[in-house]
Amino acid sequence: CIRDSPFDAERKNWALQGSEIIEYESPKVAIQKLAKKAAEGMGNAHAANQYRIEKPTDDKLCVTSTGPTTVNKAVMLYFDEAEFEATSLGNQKIEIQYRLSFTKLAKRSRRICLWIILGLGLPIILIGFSAMWFFVVQSPNPAVRWQVFQSLQVAHVLWPPFLFLGMYRCAVRNAKNSIPNMIRSLTFQ
């Protein structure tokens, strides 16, 4: 949003892009109502004052998140940058294109996942398999050796990273459903 073109189509890190056609009087009024919604926290009272509107024009709006990524926000609002562009199609119909970026959430999720995998998971798996090899597999008691199969549950340490990646996917999926609904609701205000 801090570029010369508020609606930069060449940017590669947009996680969500789309457009909605609604019946409305003019692109300027629609963008003004979207700006008002952004100032109020995109419909979430707890997220009010956590978004900054940059370089608004009559047909373009850029919204950046200034607060925390996930605290006191609905899942659909985890984006850190959103751009809206309204185009008149005639007969009181306008098309609103939107693009959302979730780079802060993606970076944090990747960092946490790598820390879990490399910082916790790898040492636990190495220690667990070493302990199984030296104390269970080489045991003279056959009943103890059968415990190896039960001990393979040490691999459960690998699932937590998917929890954080799932949170990212959930944010994108919820925004994919909620942002078009918010745009369509402009006609009722």
C-alpha cells in the first residue's frame, strides 16, 4: 500500500484475490463506506482502530493492519494488507476488486512450525529412537521388545506444526467467505 500504485497487480504475495459486482450508486460512495467499515474494525468492535487507511482515492482504498495480527480480531481479519478498487459498470452496477495479504501471519506460522520441528521435534525423535534402540529393541525379554511398536507414538511430536499452518488456512478461508459478504452488505447500508 505504500507504493505509487495503490492497487499493484504485479505483486506476488496476495493470498486472496477476487471481485464482486453489486448494485450501487457510484464507486466513490462504495469506497467511502468501505473506508468507514475499515475505520470501525471491519465490523468487529474489538478490532476498531487497528487498521490504517492509506492513500484513499475516489475508486481505490488501501487498508493496513496496525495492531496485533491475531489478538482481538475475528479470523477473517488476520490480514495485514487489503486493497479495494471500485469500477463503474453502468446501470448503477459497480465491480469491487479486492486483494488481501497475510504475510505477517504466514511468517509467524512458518517460524513457529520450524521451531517446533527443529527445536523440539528433532531432539525428541532422536532421543526417543535412541532410547528405544538401546533399552527396548536390544532387551533380552521378548515382551519388552514388542513395546517398540507402542513406542513409535513418539512421532506424535510432528503434528503441532500443522496446527499453525491450519490457522493460516482458516484465516484465508474465512476471509474468502467474509470479505465478499461484507462488500455485498454495502447495498443494505
